[in-house]
Amino acid sequence: MNAQATTTLVTGTFGARFFARVIDVLVVAVIDVLLGSVLGFGYGWLVLGAVVVLGYFAVLDAFAGTTVGKAALKLRVVGPDGSRPSLANAVKRESFTLVGAIPFVGPLLALGIWIWFAMRVRADALGQGPHDLFAGGTRVVRS
């Protein structure tokens, strides 16, 4: 990211990011339950649900710069150069969401990852977590 983009972008607060994620989780949970009620709650639903969750976050971040939750809290994701992240960066950034779909242990592993990410985001001056660094330096900033 260039120096000018770094100084003009204001990092989203941890609280706003947390509540944005809560809103987004509720949105994808509704979609997931609707899928399950149509398909049945088997392994096919689990795989399709994981793809839908990853797609929700990655596609919206890449093409709109924000998700429903982020938009509600006036946040957006930017790539390393300050513009919207590429689809590849957005997929990398959100790939951790697939962990929750691992049968039996996935939700517990996902919770551990979320806690680790939260600790790292709070400790970083730019609010970047491991998922942001893995995606090439994405950030969540105020709109």
C-alpha cells in the first residue's frame, strides 16, 4: 500500500468489525438453514453451505468492497493498494471460514481461529489479522 493510501484510510474499530461479523453470520446462517431445509442437513448441505459462506464473504468483498454487516457499520475491505481486494485476495482472506464445515470438530476449531484472529487484530496498529496478511495485506477500514 502506498504511503498516501495508508494515511488516508482509517482502520475500522475492533467493536465495529465484531458486530459486522455478527450480522454477516446471521445472514449466512439464514441462507444455510434455508439450504438445509431444501436439501436436507447431510454432507452435501455441509459442502454447499461452506461454499456459500466463502462465496458470500469473498464475492461481496471483491465486487462491492463490503458485506451486509460491514455496510451496516460503515466498514469496507481494501486490498494492499487501498482499492477493493481482488477476488483471489478476498478468497484467501476468507478461506478460514471453511474450517467450520469440518464434521464434528469444525465449529470448535473455527472458534479457536476466531479468537486467535481477534487477538491479533486488536494487537496490530493497522488492525490486520493473520487472514489479512495471508491475503496480501488487506485491511478493514471505515467507509
